[in-house]
Amino acid sequence: MTNSTLVTEFLLEVFAETWELRLLFSVLFLLVYLGSLLGNLIIIIVTTVDQALNTPMYYFLRNLSILDMCYVSVTVPNACVNSLTGHRNISVFGCATQVFLVFFCACVEILFLTVMAQDRYVAICKPLLYPVIMNHQFCVHMTLASLFTCLVIASIHTIETFQLSFCHSNVVSQIFCDIPSLLRLSCSNTFNNKLLLYLTAVGVSGSCFTFIVISYVHILSTVLKVPVKGERGKAFSTCVPHIIVVSVFLSSGAYVYLRLPVTSQVVQEIALSVFYTVFPPFLNPIIYSLRNKQIKEAVKKVMLRAFFLRRK
């Protein structure tokens, strides 16, 4: 990997030029990071401890929370440290590791969201077949298949990226290493890399987004037939935020990854990257679980149990 590039390290961007703005953005990002960790950790604990939440829906929520904790930890802490210390250097191996982890986590994220949409579709539109379709074996197989598929895809993209030669500059116009910023630095022919990104975007992200939208259209059409207005409102308040988060996640990622030849301002690059790396892990616990009545009751049970155990 080192022999294929003319640079030995890369320089990442910081949040802002002035120290005051860097401090402000670092504190804000750290708060969002801690909020993401706390929200996802709560979901992991309550879905593990409370046996009443031992269902496919909460199984996937727990896996999504574990993934989101890893996803947000790949970029935010390092970016904050770099901005506060002014240390912008990252080795080629460190950059490759970050590229792989970001791509892997983003890929698994969209596949998990797709499987969760299928879970809700079967539960609402085909409730009698739910125990048969969404059995434990199916859930485990879907999880392993998602992880393995994304492991292969992320490995291919990372290897293809770091087989290029980087001789234009070693300044990455981003607060973390990602493929679009690196391709703009390369003096090699990047046609194959761009083609691979387009194929991945259409084959994985495009098909997943289409499946999610179709699933929620069927869900909403089924719910509209329910005479109880309260149930309709509950379904709309759940499904619409899901679609919004998925749309923002995919649209921002697609905009950054599919407009590779275009150079843009660093501020714009950073702002767009936040929508597909920081916001999903922060918003998912709020939208998918913390607004859920069962999760709230489980949190109360866990807190009361911990309180009584502490008093003993």
C-alpha cells in the first residue's frame, strides 16, 4: 500500500480556521457524540435485559445501536481531537482504516434499515405470517449476510482506492478520510473507482431505498384502512420520520460520493458528511426507540431494578 503512493501521510481538515470556532464546533460535536453513545447504549441495555423485548424488531434495533456506536466513533472523536490540538496528520494506513470503517458502517447501516423496514411490513401487513417469516434463524442469517456483504464491498473499495498514486497533494478536504476526497487527490486513472462507486450506489443503496419506500407505502396503505384514528396517527408519526432519516442519509451520501469530479468548498464537504456520518447514529435512537412506549417502560424497569440493587 505504501509503495503505491507518493505520499507517506495525509493532512485532514479542521472544523474552522480560528481557535474560537474550532472550540465551539468541537464541543458541539462532542455533545452530539456523547448523546449518540448514551441513546444507543440505553437501547442495547434495555433490549438485552428486558425479556419482553426479545423480539425480531428489538433484535435489529439492538444491532443497529451497536453499529451506530461504532459508526459515530470512527470519525467524530478523531476530528474533535485534531481540531483542538491542531494535529492534522494521519498515516496512509490510518487513512485506509478510516475509509474502510466508514464505508463498512454506512453499508451495514442501510442494509439494517432495509431489514427493519421488512420487519415492520410483515408485522403490520402480514401479521399471521410474522412468526414464520421473521423467526430467529432468519434474523441471524440476515445480520450475518449484511455484515459479510458489506465487509466484501468495503474491502474492495478500500483496496481499489489505495492502489492509486497520490501526487497532486496530501491535503484531504474533509475532517476524516473518505473516498471522494482521496480520488480528487489522485493522479492515476480513477475511472474504475468511480464506476465501482456508481455500481455500488445503484446496486446496494438504490435497491435498498426502493425496498424501504415500497415497504412503508404498503404499511401506510394498510394502516389507513384501520378505523381507529389514534392508530393511524401513531403509524404516520413512526413511518414518516423513518423515511426522512433514510432519505437524508442516502441523499447526502449519494451527493458526496457521486459528484466526484466536482471540487467544492471544505465547509460544504464537512456539512454534507455530517448528514450521513453523525446524524443517523444520533437520530436513530430517538426515532426508532426512545419514542417507543415499550422502550420507555423497559428503561423505567431497568432504572428501578438498578436503584433497588444499589440500596441493597
